[in-house]
Amino acid sequence: MSFAALAACEPVSLSGPSLSGNAGQQIDPSAPVPVALLVPMQSGQSSDTLLAQDFEKAARLAIGDLSNVKIDLKVYNTAGTEAQAASAATQAANDGAKIIIGPLFANAANAAGVAVASRNINVLAFSNNASIAGGNVFILGATFQNTANRLSQFAKRQGRNRVLVVHADDVAGQVGRDAIVRAADRSGLQVAGIQSYPLSQQGIVGAAQGIAATAQSTGADTTFMTANPASDLPLLSSALGDNGINGASTMLLGLSRWSAQPQVPALPALQGGYFTLADRALETNFQKRYSAAYGANPHPLAGLAYDAVAAIGALAGTGSPDALTAGSLTRNSGFVGTQGIFRLRADGTNERGLAVAQIRDQQVVVVEQAPKNFSGAGF
């Protein structure tokens, strides 16, 4: 089953939230839809080149899955820079693009959006940086807010009430902290305390005792960490475990995808802790289909390009000339993509259906499946 078909199976509602009326280009439903894909090719980084190639492959895979819609896809290189992204977006507009998907990096995506704002063209960026969302820019990347909301609601349903927020003192940690605080408030959890630590071995070890003391003195029954499995999470969890903070003494929640590093589920202090995953069935299905088509596994972000094309195809398939306007893009029913259901919001951010996973006996176990629609638990 194709994801394009899945995306189209939800009922279409054009009466949902919109930005400014029908902001966005009109299309001819009987003609191929001109779509521009902006990728970080020619940046000089081999990793960007591989990712750019995977974005294009995923987009073309999605086009092949569309049965009643034609997409005229043109690819433009951004070199990963703001100036080139703005130039590429302008050229795409001159070439007749009705909507732009990509680019990836936040500054480039913002520049692309600014460049075509006066041309009334919407941009579906691959970024997860909510600070650039809004106006004609929608972000497709998974956000801290999605994860924070999902886990805060889960904790509340488990009878937890007081959360200690533990974050790195860098920009990502601060953004994560703010997302957790907002999610706690939304879910009815009280923020018992907020503790930060420097991103260094000495700083983490030095801060652990104070973090543990705060957890005890405030009566926190939940500890929510922003730590990344590829950097500070292993050391932080070990240091906190040495001071009595572990999955047995508190509900441990993680803002990052702990299973992204294979050694993390074996960490003693994280046993019993919770984090989020995408819809594993859909994610695996996409990976298998991509591998069958191209003989290699996709980059973890490649599915965003598939999702964007599938969503465009689902909307264009309704036959409405307003298919790519803000009112259509932000339909309440959303779409089903490569990692689960998602929908775009009027403020340019997104909501994604996530599963809740727990580390048990050094294994990752899904304890709550990802939701299949936006009316049930998880939202």
C-alpha cells in the first residue's frame, strides 16, 4: 500500500484553520502540479550531497505512488546557504512552481520563504526549527514540542504530577526546556524545578548532585531530560544514577529518541525510562520500499520529502484549485506519512502521532502505539 493512498484516505476538510484566507497558489486540477524541491546539493559536504540525493529519490518514489495526480517536479540546489536558497526559490517561482518543498537548514528555509512570500507561494520546509515557522513557511520536521506534549500527557495519565526539567545549557537544551514547560502546563503537570548543566564532562558530573538534591527537595515524581543520545545522555544518566536518579526512583522521560544510538538501551540508569518513537510499522514499510527501489537504506530524514509530495498529491487529487492554499494544507484530518500521521498547523508548525516506548531489560518496548487519527489519546 502506498503512503500517497493512505494520505488521501482521510476525509478532506477545507474548513479547518488557515493562515490568511487562501494564502498560496491556485492550481489547474487538470494539469500536472509544478512542484519545486530545494536540496542542499553543492554545499561541499558529502553528507549533504547524500541527503540531497535521498530527498530527491524519496520525492520521486512518492510521485510514482500517485494514481490520479501528476506532479512536475524540478530540483534546485541550495548549497546549504541562505543566499543560494533564496536564489533557488526565486528561480523556482520564475519557473512556475506552485509550491516549494525543502530546504532543510533553518536559515536557508527561512530565506527561501522570504524570497517567495510576495509571490504567494507556500514552502514546506524539512526543518524542525519552530522559530522559522509561520507566514508562508511550514515545517515538516519532528519538533521538541510534539515529543514534550506526548510524554507529558502520558505521564499525567500514569498519575504523575510534579516534573523536574533537566536541560543542557546550550541553545538546543534551552529550546527543549521551554517545550517541556509548555507541555507540562498544557497537560496539567506542575513544574517542580528546572535544572541546567554545562555541556562538558566536568560540568555534567558537577551538576548531578545538585540536580538530584532538587528532585528530592521539590518532591518531583518525574524527571524530563533534553539530553541527546549522541552526546550528553550517556554521561548525564550515569552521573544522575550515581546520585540516586534513575528509572526505578522516578519516571524518567527523554526528549530525544534514545534508541538512535544502539548502546543507549543498555545504560543502567535509563532502565524503565520513556521516550517517543515514530509509527514503527509505517517507518519500516517506507524503508523496505525505498530499499527495494534504490538498493540502499534511506537517510532518516528522507521520508519528509515523501510526506510532502504525498500530501500535495492527496490535496491536488480533490480537484480543488485551492489545494495548495493554507486552508487546505492545514486541514484538521491531516495526512498519513512515512512515520505516522501528521498535520500542519496555522502557525506553520506541525503535529505528529508518536508512540511511547520504554527501555526494559536493555530492550526498547512500545507501551503505547502511535495514534492513527487526531481525535484519540496522544493529542
